[in-house]
Amino acid sequence: MDPRFLPHNAHLEEPQRFAERDPQLRLLARQTYIHRPSLLDRLPDLPGIYTVGGGRQVGKTTLLKQWMGELLDRGVAPAAIGFFSGELIDDHHALLYLLQSQIEEMPRGRTYLLVDEVSYIRDWDKAVKYAADAGFLEQCVLVLTGSDLVLIQEARMRLPGRRGTAAAVDFHLYPLSFREAVDLKRGGEIGTALAAPPAEVAPAVVEVLFEEFDRYLAHGGYLTAINDLAATGRISEATLHTYSDWIRGDVLKRGRQEHYLREVLTAVIRRLGSQVSWNALARDLSIDHPKTVADYAALLASMDALFIQSALLEDKLTAAPKKARKLVFTDPFIFHAVRAWLHPAGRPFEDQILPAVADPATAGHLAEACVATHYRRLYPTYYIKAEGEVDVAYVDQGRFWPVEVKWTEQLRPKELKQIAKYPNARIFNCSKHPGRLQGTETLPLPVALALLG
């Protein structure tokens, strides 16, 4: 193996000490909370070409290292596993040489090659396509990760008929969901309690879920922020900078302008929870053309930082292209990290994050965004704009299911006028008891999110 990659392949020398010697697993072992992503159970064992997409710093590299450890535990020969970092590979020629050389060194039979952050490699798909057509990958499980979700789309378009026979070949690693964060911190006690119907969830469990949801609005699903809070009672400035620097760096790497990025993100924060059109946003910014605004938003969405929530065409169950959109951050922590970059504070956790979570309006917007982004992990997700508005509408079983989010004590009847039109609608609110409101079923929002999926 090329010596540059040996630090990430410690299993080749001492497989029994892989967890101690690997940089990611060693760091993970020192954390208060150690998360095992459920995606590990879905990664296939059949030869093929697979992709794992997800935002940067979400844990893709650690996921691959955890998988390597589990493969070793299952008896896979150390020499049959190889890990490469795309950051050290210039182009498709270098990638093809590495793949071919490594496969020649590996034993016969099933092998596993993992290429992390493949989108760093210029024209990576040409190397993978050639390797597949030349027969190099016949017995290989090739896993490619990338922080740009366009990676998955490109793999579908550029590698037709070469992906293998597995039912699923493209995977998306998200930050921890609310349920995963609760299970991580509270063990299995909450999972057992939530086996009951919503109306029968014990009041003590409901209290725990409300407490944890307040914390989730601060740390989101990012393990570094969760462990910061566990270790020190606050989220460090370094952790916030790591995530905002990722967004800035990836945008600049794609030839975009930092001052335009600032304007777009400032506008997104200012209009949280509101419908926006590209034309309206462009009028408020120094950016001349609405398409430029749309391009920046699409780039942030491809980085898994933003979710562009379209309006629903109710009769066609698809996005309404001519209606305004909502722009929401994919995770509460991304919101806090971006805000700390745009408006630097001496102590961002104390001066910005805690006040934001305590502010009813901001917390309400974050709660609504959590519902939308949690549902979009599982279903096509929109909002409804008719005579009134419905916050979330997800499509399942050939129909849409409306959800209104009311994370406030005050409910005005006119705000429920539209949701009341749908017999299958639900309202997620801050009441700690399920019930009905103007004929519509209501559920405590943290309970509803914990039960999702």
C-alpha cells in the first residue's frame, strides 16, 4: 500500500489493535457518548459500487472506520480491506493506479475498498467506470463517500449498469435524529417506553422528551456539539467554528464569493419560517440576478446545510415550481454555527445559543424546521400554500399527510383554518398531552418526533 495511506490502515499491521491505533476510532473512544449509526446495518456485503453522501463533519469517515472494525470482527482478512482518503488523490489517473495496485495486493475473493471524500478527486468517475469495465471490481465492495450530495446523482448518471446487484446502492448519512440523540443519552429506557401508543406514553417520559428537545434545539444532531455539552456544559467556540468554516471553505472552493454567501445566509436567518421567492430575495440583496441567489441556495442544499422546502401541488403530489419556497437549515446546530459566524460574539453559547432557544419565536422556527427536515429523511416533504398555510406535508402511500407545528402556548383559530380542512391532518404542539383541537388530532411535538420512523 502507498505509505501515505498507512495511518488510516492500521489494521494491516495490528488488526487486534485497530480501534486503539486508528485516529478516528481513538478520538471517538474518548468521547462521553459514542454513537453507532444504524446505517452500518444497511451497508451491503455484495460486490458493487456504493455511495455514502452527507454533510461534512457528520461522521462519514468515522462510519467507514467503524465498519472496518466490524468487518474485522466478522472475520474478514485485514489484507482484504483498504482505506483511501480522496484528499491525497489528485485525479482519475492516480485513483485508477491506486485501485488497481491495491486489488493486486489483496487476497482472492471478496475485498473491500473504501474511498473517503471521493469528490476531491478530479474526474473520479472515469477511474471507477474504467475499473468496473476492466473487471477489476468483480469481487470488490467499493464504497465512495462525499460531502457534496451531487455525488450520488453523478454516480447514478455516470455508472449505469455497473453498480452491482444490491437493492440499495446509495446511502445518506444524516446528523443524529432527535430519537437517536435521546437514545444515545438516555440508553434504552426511552425506546421501551415509546413502544406504547402516543396517548399511553408515561408523563415522566414525556417530561424527559421535552427536556431533551430543548437541548436538541441547541446541539442538534452533531455528535461533537452533543459531547461538548456533556463534557463542559456548553458548546465550544472551536466546535462552532469548525462547522461554519466547512460551509465557507466548500463554497469558496467552488469559486463562489464569501460576501454573497454572507448575504444569502443572513437573508435565510431573517426569513426563517417564511415563504420566499428568488426574485424577492434578490431585491433585498446586492446580488443582481435571482438565478445567482438560487444557485447559492442549491449549493448549500447540495452540502446538506439547507433544505429547500417547496410548496405542494396537492393534485399531483409534486413540488409547485412557480410558488415560493421555504429555506430552512437542516439541523439546529448548523443554524447556530452560521449565526455565530455572521454575528461574532465573545461567548456564542451563552450570548446567542441559549437566548435563541429561550426565545419563543426563534425556538418556534427551529422546531418547525426540525419537523420538516426529519420527515424529509423518510418521505418527499413540502408545505401547503392555499387560502392558508400548512407547515409540513409529506407524501406516503399515494397521498399527502399535513402537519401543522405550533411550538407556542398561544394558538389563534385563524392559524388552524387551513389544517382543519384535512381529515388526516395532525398538529404537533407544546402541550404535554395528546388531544384534539378544532377537530384535528394533536400530539406533543417531542413525542411525535421521537416516534417518527
